Amino acid sequence: MIQPSVSIVIPAYNESTRLAPLLLGITDPGIEFIFVCDGTDNTADIICDYSQNHPELNIICLSYPHRLGKGGGVYAGFRRASAPLVGFMDADNSTPVSELIRLHVLIADYDGIIGSRHLPGQVLQRKQPLTRRIQSLLFNGIIRLMFGLPYHDTQCGAKIFKKDVIDEVLPHLHSKGFEFDVELLWHLKKSGYSIIEVPVIWNDTEDSRLCMSDTISMFLTLFRIRTNALPYDK
């Protein structure tokens, strides 16, 4: 197996019915794909079977008997990554693999690059329902105020970073859930790293894993992080 140019982590919680488009998009043996499975269905079996049937591809499947959460899954994948660049994407393929490949080429002189659904130039192949779009804009507006982040879209599932940068900030993160993206970007900003935001191709998936209770939990956790109310546990 050749040394990969980038490792892409994919948290995969009960994703058996949505994996096919993502797996079919994996064609480059020079990219390491690390799936982190922590659900109760046969997601891990599907990934392992696909990897065995396509030995030319660099697909790793990590399986855990307990729920890690999105942030916990990304963290586990980052620790396993072997490439000089690392990133993560959503298992629903809302931002396709081809966009992650494009981003890792664009990173150039920056420490990280993140995709955005809200910048001019984005391509929304299927838009979110109006209520979800309003929620997304409100969430990002509040996050910008709370954390001083300049980004228009912290939650888009397409991010690439230099691994040495991630290794520097990862031990200081608390988040295990969907709020992981915000805390990661906040620590990178506080540490002075350069992160660029670019428009991407994005496609809404009807079977979203994010519900209202998750959003409330995100805000509560982020508030505690912002006010230093969470102890470090790493």
C-alpha cells in the first residue's frame, strides 16, 4: 500500500442504508479512508466486505461496541491517521468524496480548509427545508458571536487540516458530539493557525441524524466550553 497523501475520517453510526454512494466514490488508492463505526447495525460489515472486494483501495474500518459520538469518532480516526493531511466528512455523502479530494489539493499554504454551504459559489444540488436552513443560519450566527469565529458554516461535513496542527490542538478538546467542529475551529483560531473557508458542492439528505435535542445539547456543551465549565479529561 502506498503512503497516502490525506487521511479522511468518516464517523459512521448506523449508516448501512446510506453507504453505497460514498463507497462508490472511493477510487483513489492514494487516499486513506478511515470509517469509525459505533452503532448497532451492519455498517462495519458492509465496509469490511467492500474493502476486501477492493484491496487496491486504502479503506480502514474501526469498530467500537459503545457510542463515541461524532466528535469521539473523529478523534479516534485522527489518532489512527497516517497521512500528513487529515480531514473528516459525513457518511451521508452530503459533500461528496470528490470535494474532499479537491479541498486537500487547495490547502497549499494554509493550516486547514473547510467547506461552506453559505458562501457565494456553493452548489446546492438539493437544498435543506426552509426551517433547517433558518436553524443553520441562526446557529452559525450565534456561534460567531459566542466564539468570535469568522466562518459562515462551521458544520459542513468537509474539512481538511495539516496533521501536525491537529496533533497540537486535539489533546485540548472536550467535545464528543456534533459540537466538535466548533470547538476544533475555536482552538485552531486561538492558536493562530490559518484556516480558509471555501464554497463546496452539497446535497441535503432526508435522513438527517441531527435532531432538536442534539442542537440543544450542542448549545449547552458549547456554553460550558466557552465559560471554562468543563474539566479537561484527556
